[in-house]
Amino acid sequence: MDGEQTRVGIAAQRLSGFRFVCELTEVRRNLTELSVYTDGASRGNPGPSAISYAMYDLTGKLIEKGAKCIGKHTNSEAEYEALLWATEKVRERTCDHLKLFSDSEFMVKQINGKYKANNERMKKYLALTLANKKLFATFEVRHVPRDNPRIQLADQLANEALDREYPR
């Protein structure tokens, strides 16, 4: 399928119950490793929330990005929703090795086993994430500071989605 242009329509259901459909057209390439930066934003805790991702290839080139509102959630729920959505987007590609980056130290430490998920909602999010982890040869989740330019892009995308849906 190298060099072939494809149009893909995707429909999926998140834990939040929010249904989304997105479409993209691009030239597909065989990629074995991707890096994805995610962000979840909530205006209020819980409150109106949005999620975003920015996907990069091995050379550091931005190859895909997305953002959407997901309804009323806590910030931690939005962070997990962003990571799960990004993982779904990666699964549309050929990818064996996935590196996910987030500014949510809480979520990263839960996924990496340093913090426990205490409430039922967080346990479900963690279980979904760990199930997705098994779909890749390597699946790393790393914390990066908020001043990271790629995290800043993801943050900007999430806040723009919130501004469109919930103007201030």
C-alpha cells in the first residue's frame, strides 16, 4: 500500500460514551515506530473537556493531529481519553513500537505501576490502557513537562476545541 492514497472513516465508542467520527486522507507509509503527544483538558473538575494528540514519525515530522470535545469529565479522565484515542489512531497505521508522552504525571505513574488506581473509573481507564499496551511490541508512556513544544501543541489543540464548543 506504499504511496497509495486512502480515505478512512472511523467510528468508535470511548469509555465516556461519546461517539465520534473523523475522516482523513493521506499517503500511507509503513511505519514501525511512532511518538505521540497527548493532552486532556477540563474546564472545571469535572467540567467541559477536550482531548488531543499530535503524532510524529521517526524523523520527528508531524504526520497527524486531532482534537475534539468529549463532554463533562474530570481532568484525569480527559488525560486517559486522550491517550486511548491516540492509541486508536496509531492502530490505523503500521506501528510496532509506540512512545506516548503526556504532561499528566499522575496518569503516567499509574500506567507505569508507580501509583495505584483507586476509584472504579480510573481502574477501567488503566485496564483499557494496559490492554492496548499488549497490541505493540513496545509501548512506552513517558512524562514530559508542560513546556515541551510538542505538549504545548497538544494543549493548544485541546483548548481550541474547547473554545469552539464552549466559548468563554
